[in-house]
Amino acid sequence: MTNPGDSDEWWKQYGGEGVSSDSGGQPSVPPQHTPPPATPPPAAGYPSAPGQPVPNQPVQPSPPPPSYPSYPQPQPQPYGQPNYGYPGATPYQPYGYPQPQQGTNGLAIGSLIASILGLCTCIGSIVGIILGIIALNQIKERGGSGRGMAIAGICVGALGIVVAILWVVINIAVSS
């Protein structure tokens, strides 16, 4: 585009009016309001125009597109259940925020309370032992705190049952 005629030709191709360098940049043709062509005419005579073959050079075929490996498609879940990603994935924690602390296991607290109440009634001790065992399993699987409370609930519950059995045996022995 160093030659003034080149820029004139380009301008004319795309619907512009001709500009003559002799007239100081004034249009050489009076302006007409014609709509631009729907498609630009081919760039004849310009070997560097995009989409035009360069003369005296053989046309080389384009290389075939790369083949991509095929991966197995995920199998649909039975009963129309959706796939929710990787199992056991932890939720994203943004940078700079501490990991949320898991509190004390509620079943461990319940185990200790039921076992203490079981010292007065035998049924509370049985409930305390069951809750303590379930709490220990949950803490082992999910983490968290409360292991000591769950063990204490089991021990106090067992102690409550032993005390209740001894009380019954002593009462029977005394009354006979």
C-alpha cells in the first residue's frame, strides 16, 4: 500500500469513491449514493489477497485434521439418577479461608448423656451403649471430634448395666 494507486483501487473495490493524488485528495468523481455490493468482487491482480491462489506456486493440499482418542462414554445411572461427579470429592475451599472445623459428634454427646441417665434407669444405659458404638463408627469414617465422649458413654452405660444387675441380685438375696 505504498503506491497511491493501490489504496485507490482498494477503496474503489469496497464501494468508495476514487481519489486522485493530482487533485490534492479531493474526489475525482462526484459522490453518488449507491449501495455497496453484497459481496466484494474478487481481488484480481493482487496475489497477496486472502483466499486467492498465488500464481506460479503449486497448490498444496491441507494436512488432514488430527485424530483424537475416543474415550468411553459414561453409563447412565439406573432409575434416571444423575451423575454428580467424583464420589467422595470434598467441596472447594477458597484460598485464605480456614477449613471449617467439624464439631463434636452429636451421637457421642447423646451417648454420654443417656449413659449418665442410665445409672438411674437401665434403659438409658442400653441406649447410651448403642449411641456410643454408632458415634465411634461415624467418627472413624467422617472424622471429627467426640471419640472420648463416645467411649465414655459406652463405659458408663456398661457400668450402669452392671450396677443394675448387682442391685437386682442383692435385692433378691436380701429378701429371701
